[in-house]
Amino acid sequence: MTQQKILSLNRLSKQFGTVVANDAVDLDLHKGEVLALLGENGAGKTTLMNMLFGHYLPDSGSIDVAGEDGVMQPLALGHPQAALRAGIGMVHQHFTLAENLSALDNILLGSEKLKSLRRDRARLRARVEGIMARSGLTAPLDELVGKLSVGERQRVEILKALFRDARILVLDEPTAVLTPQEADTLFENIGMMTKDGLSVIFISHKLREVLAFSSRIAVLRHGVKVGEMATSDADQKAIARMMVGADTPEASREIIAPGAPVLKMKGVSLKGQSDRDTLTDVSLTVHANEIVGIAGVSGNGQSALAAALSGMRHPDSGTITVEGVDVTRAEPLAMIRAHVGRIPEDRHHDGMVGAMSVAENMVIERLWDDEFQSRGFLKNEAIASHAERLSKAYDVRGPGIEAKAQLLSGGNIQKLILARVFEQNPRLILANQPVRGLDMGAAEEVRRRLLEARDGGAGVMLISEDLDEILGLADRILVIHSGEVHEIMTRDRSQIGLMMAGEPA
Amino acid sequence: MIRIEPRVAPGRLMTLGVPVLSAVIALVLACIPLLFAGANIATAYAEMARGVFGSVFSFTEVLTRATPLIFTGLAATLAFRAKLWNIGAEGQLYLGAMAAVAVGTGLFDLPGVLLMPLIIGFGAAAGAAGMAVPAVLKTRFGADEVVTTLLLNFIILIFVQMMLEGALKDPMSLGWPQSSPILDQGMLPQLIPRTRVHAGLIIALLAAVVAQFMLARSVWGFRLRAVGENAAAARHAGIGVNRSLMSVALISGALAGLAGVSEVAGLKGYLTADLSPGFGYTGIVVAMLAGLSPIGVVVSALFIASVFVGADSMSRAMGVSSYLADLVVSMSLLCVLIGGFFARYRITSTKPVQGAAS
């Protein structure tokens, strides 16, 4: 590998209000290198990359990029067009593709004149195919993007960047939406592309893939670069410590015998608007003292499963019982009263009313309870003391219980929801992506609470796209694919990964 | 480079300051058309102030004018808090007025203590029924209530005109399309002798206090606020969203119906098709200017009523068109909408960092 410098970020700083997102961050990238940018949520990874790409204007600092001739030149800041011209391509976590156009049109659009799009189609196509051959990235060019799988869409995004002569490719959490196998393929392709002279920065918080596929690692914490090393010298424990700033006690899981069935689903089918939110003939059981992990790639029916157990949607056929009570057609309130605790996937959208106070959000599921109302009027003192008590017990930190819930950070919002759910002593807990987007400390707290509830006799259904998460917590693992749920006996990563991709076990 | 960034939390000063500032700016902007009309600004505003505060009578006129606006303002406030866009207060007002004359003009010859509550009850129920239709269409079939409530206004107004030419027409009216007068004992009592202020004002103020209390302290108000702020989360938390919407729809319609009752049984005595100069629509401005606070509605209704009464007296004294009042009212709505934007976002400008574009 040549050690020719291709990009250098010099003391970049960015402040949002009182929050310092980046504080004098230096970062160099060399030709043909894969640099992993590691850090917890809110560490400033995405802010840094957005400054590189011109979405944000740094408060101070500068960026130099090597031109075609290899001479470093300053980059005009705050202009995405300048970044594009300098050969910087970015693939965001949420794709920016037009679903009603073909993959080829998506790649060409924006960089070619409309006229040449039609006239020189064959030539342009040949160029795209050349890029595909060199990089190993394949995508069905004539298919509408709306019909492509997530992995294929991601490849189209990368091809789009390569077609624009990107020499530096930034990937924001590229594996979040992929199966383990798809992720491996992606990294193989990245390997081929870097041999071709491409330099890659990828943002991640998954240590395993960072150690396996990067050549160098930079760690951000609270907006400051706290460490940088060659991957060959890196040690997993040391990096984790760098990210968090301290050793976190890992939740340890004892094996305990499951109790009586808490949740029984029999032949549950639910037809959604698309295949992504459909359940087909799902039968499963969750016992007391048991965490059942639902592994699967996003968009395989997890949302339908969660909606059915939250009371938000009702199955077309089949039955659901909780502790023997039929809740097949139960509304959310009936689910709550059947002792089902629900931790929703999208905590901002479904988990809380941001414009209402922390205290109000803590009692919102229990308005019927005489503890908090009498004859239709709120008992404000009881609501306030309840909120004070829960805030303390669950360490919900923020401007106070009367403050609007939207002022809390993501981790504290999740703690608020945990407090609300666990306080009601649920018999069944539905935890849908409970640690997504949380920093390590808050995530660990969530895991600890789930294990505690399990030990206390509750049944837990844990839906997660992170296999490591499931392997770490679940007593039993089910795989969901295309709306079907299958039990598996193995705890072997690659075996589960294959099933997540729809291969028979 | 200029950027728009959301504020962390709009301050208390902002939530109070924006409506007040909007009202002031609207009044200042009204100078422009006044200048075009060739009026002396200072005298014009002096005339306006005199029309409002000049005498006890003029101030009671403001109170009279504010009464229906408090009702329609509350109707909009409660519905809007649940994000139920009831634009149909005008129609519901006429339904309430029509119900009042239907039962109050001789159908039941009851003593006042019975007839008055009967008129009020029927009027409120008619207004509620008028809002029930769009609410059912929305909760059952997802029909956009902005469209249905707005269009119902025109249907109801035409229905009123038909009734005034038919079943409700006063045989003694010499051909005018107006209803028979409400029986004397059914009329809401006057509050101050030789003025037009009537007991409708008391009912309106009571309604505002009750609405404020219910919103803040009742489970019903809690649910309504939750539904309005985030319906998905409210549903997930076990709140019956459609039930909440239905209940607030009925109450909103009833309040608008009461505006009609109070105009007919408190002021005019009989129903004509020009009973309301757009009180239903102005109620929306009242509610927005009040920041959707029931107590604030009382204040903003008084302000808007003053503008109308003041502009009337100014136009009489100076020969300037009283349409100026409508102008001030609509401009204050625009100002409060723009002001609301600035309360939620701030504009920051940063100097672009210069670098040689490669």
C-alpha cells in the first residue's frame, strides 16, 4: 500500500448551540486505505463527515484534498458541489434513490445531461458495467430501484458515487441494513476497490467488522479524536474503552429454566401493505423467565409482529394469548391491561408525546388507574411524585419532570419508556430494537433491565437486527424472514446469517 | 450563509410576546391603507381608540361583539389542540341559531327558567350535530375535515336561507326572509341597562374557564392534548384516538352552536341569513392569536372585537371604509403565523469560509 496522503482534515470544529459536536479534529486518509471511524452515537462521526461533504460549515479548521495530480489543495467548505468535484462520494445510511427509476438511471442522473442520457446511453452503460466489473459490485441495472433489495440499493448508491469519479468514498454505517453475508460481500468489494486506488472511510459502531475489515481505526468520543491506530495493533477491549471512556460492566446472563408459557401465537397471519410488513402463519411461544430473540434483517415482518403484539394492528387469522387471555383483537389499552409491556422501535414517534412533560409521559399508559385520576380529573401530586420516583429509580436525566419530553436525549427517552413499562410489572415484554441509537452506557442499562425482568419471571420478546445483541441476550433464537418465523437450534453466526437471508437451515 | 435552525425550546417570553407583537405590527401596517385613503393617521387611530374606550357604552359594544368570538374562538381552540381542523364554526353557529328559533319562538310556551336552558341546549346540540358529520367521515373513512367542514358551511347557509323562506319564516315579517322572534321570556337577560351586553357573555366566560380547566386538569384534556401532539404515540399508549376526536368534535361544534344561540337569543331576537359577519372564521384568528389557550381566547376576542368596533366608529367619523378592520384582523393572523415560525426557529448567519475551489 502506498502511503500517499489523499485527504486531511485539519482541526475541524463544529458547535451546535451549547453542544460541541467536533472539537479540533485532525484526520488523515491515505490512498487505498480503509479507515474506520468508530464512536458511540453522538460522538460526532456523522457531523465530521457532513463537514467533509459540505453539508455543514465548520466553525473553524480546514480540509485539504489531493487533486488528480496528487497535490494537496484546500477544499471550499460548505459546498457539496465542491466536495463532489474533488472526488468525495458519500453513501448515507438512508439511501437517496428514486424508487420509480431504474438502477441505471439512478446512477446516471445528476451527473449527465438529460440529452446525453438518451443519446449516449450505450456508452454510459458500458462505463457503469466497467465499474461494476472492476469493483465487483453488481446490481441489476434495468430493474426499478423500488424492486431491489436493500443490499442492491446500497450497491447502486456506491456505483453512483464511483460513476462520479469518487476517489474518496464515505460510508455511513453501511452494514446496519445488511445480513452478515451481505456485509461480508460488501467488505470484499471494498477490498477490490481499494486495490484500484479508492480510499474509504466507513463509520461504524460495530467493533467486530471494524477489526476484520479496516486498515486503520480512528476513535471519536464527545467530538474529540481520542485514539488512532493501525488495525493490526488494535485490541478490542482497548478500543471499547476508548469509545466509552471507561470499562462498562457487561450484562452477564445466567442460564435459568424457563417457566410456564406467557405468550402463545398460533397460526397468526397479518397482511400488510407490502411484503415488508406481513406475517405468514406465525406460531411461537414465549415462556416466563425467558428471553426470545427474533433475529432478522430489517423489513422482514418485524414491524407487523410488533404491531400485532402492541395492539396497533390485528391479525387476519390465528390467535394470540397472553397468560391464557385471548388478546388477538386487543386494542393497545387492552394489551397494557393484559400486562404486556411494549418498548416501541421508534421511541420518538410511538414511544412518547414530545410536547408533553416527562411526568405526563410516565403516566400516559395508566390514565385509567385510580392512582392517577379520580372521577376523570388528574391527581397532579400523585403524577408528580410518581415521576420523581421513577426518574430517580431509572436515572432519567434532563431538565426536570415538568420539562417537555422532547428535551431529553435519546438515551433518557428510552429510560423514560423503560420506567413506564417496567413499573407496571409486565408479564410479557416486547422490546423492539431497544438499544438502537443508544450510547453504550444506556444500551447496557437496557440490557440489564431486560435480564432483570426475565429473572423476575417475565417473558421477553427481543426483536433486533443486531445478531450480536441477540446472541448476547436471548435464551432462545427465532429467525424472521419474509414474514415467516422459524425456530433455530444453533447459535452459530454464519448459520443464523444464512437463515436471515432466507436460506433453509 | 443564512441557515434556519430550530430553537431548543421557545421561551415563555416568546409565547406571550409573539401574539402581542403580531397585534401591534398588524395595527401599524394598517397605516399604509389609511394613508392611501388620505386619512390623517393620528386622528384615525384616536377615533378608533375613542370608539372603543370613549364611553361605557362603546366599551359594552366591544363586549357584545366579543361574545360570539369567544365562543367560536373556543370552538377552534379545542378542536385545533387535537389537530382536528374544524373550519366549520360558521355553519355550526347557524345551526345553533336555527335550533334556538325552532324551539324558542312559540313551539314550547314555557316559563323563562325552562325555556332559556331549552334554547341553549338545543342550540348546542345542533352545533354538535353539525360537527358530528365531518368527524364521523374523518374517523370512519379518513375524509379530510378541512374540506368537509368548510364546504358544509355553504350547504348550511343555503339551508338556513331555505328555512327562512319556508318553515321558519315569520308570517308577520312582510315578506322579509327572517324568523319569528324568540319569546320574551326565552331571551338571555341584559347585563347593563340600556346597553346590548347580555348574559351570553357570562356563558362565554364560563366556557373559557371550564375549557382551560378541563384541558389542563382532566383526563379528557390529557388525552386530547396527547392526540393532538402525537396521535401515533397516544394510540400506542392506549388512548382511544377516534373517541377523543369524536368528543372534541362534538364539544367544538356545541361551542360554535352557542355562538349562534347567543347572537339570536341575546342580541338580535330573530334569525336572518346575515346573522354572522363571519364570526366562525374570525374565531380561527382569535384562537391562533390566543396561541390555542382558552383563557387567551378571551383576551384575543376582546382585541379583535375592539378593532371591529373601533374601525366602525373611525369609518363613521372619517369616511374611511370599515373594511380596514378585516384587514387588521387578517394581518394579525399572518403576523402571528410568521411570528410563530420565528418562535420555533431562529435564523443564523455564518460567514462562509473562503477556500480556493478545486
